[in-house]
Amino acid sequence: MQLPIMSYPDTAAFFRTALLLGLVSPPSVIAWADGVIQGDSVPPPAIFDVALAGAELTAVRMALQPLATDPEPWSVLQAVLALAARDLGADRRTVDDTMRVLAQFRRLPAVPGSVEAELDVLEDDHMLAQAGVQQHDLAEVRGRIRAWLEPFARLEVMASHGGVVVSRGA
């Protein structure tokens, strides 16, 4: 099932958050902005700043800011978590590195309180298991991290010139 394309403001919020967490690169965001300019007869004026920002991460994030929804809606944050789950599932990031991304995710965008609490427990358990000072086995905690991301792994996120399309996989 394909969900609606995110609006430009939600797409900008998605890219701002994903850039901050290292889940997308500035060139991919610039390519999206270029596609918007080419495909929309009346693109939002702020998109030109994104297209011309250069490949420096902070410059691209700053160029996205005037266009972005603030705070990020949960649907946008779920799409960001889908990227983290995709990278973990494809072995582009280890479970330990993914936990670092999730720890940043917990602190930086406005995540729902229940999600923040779940990630706080996972982060604490992971740190203590890595240090060997808790009864949790590191392999067990890593399994819980994978399990926590599993629902987001079922989401497929694809960027198009119109925005980000999120669909639910099988």
C-alpha cells in the first residue's frame, strides 16, 4: 500500500532530520530540489536555495529550514526511522552504530514521549551491556534494537521530485 506523497514542508523536514542523523547525503537532497524545480511549474521559492546550497551538510540543512515543517510530524519521523532500519538491514550500519543514530534521534527531533522512553531504555541497556556492568547480554540487547526497528523496516521510502513517497511493504 502506498501512502500519500509528503508535502514539500514535510519532505524538507524529513531531509533535514535524515541529514542530521547521517542517513542521507547532501547531494541526494540537492538532486531532489533540482527535480522539484524541473517538475513543478511553480516550485516553492525556498527550493532554489536548497538546489544552490552546495554539498556542505550544514548549508543544505539551513537552506531546508524555511521550507520544513516544524516540529516534524510523526509520519516524517517514521520515514526517517525507515531509513535507519533499511541501513541496518542492508548491513550499511552495525547495530551499535544504529543505536548511536537512535540515541541522536531520541534527543534531536521532537519524538513522542513513549518513543523517547523506549529509546532511552534501549540506549541505557546498550551502553551498560557494552561496558559489561549489567546483566543484559550485548547480543540480547542488539536483538531488542533490531526488533524495535522491525516495524519501520516494513516501510519503503522513495524520494521523487514531488516529495517523499512512503509505502508499506509486505
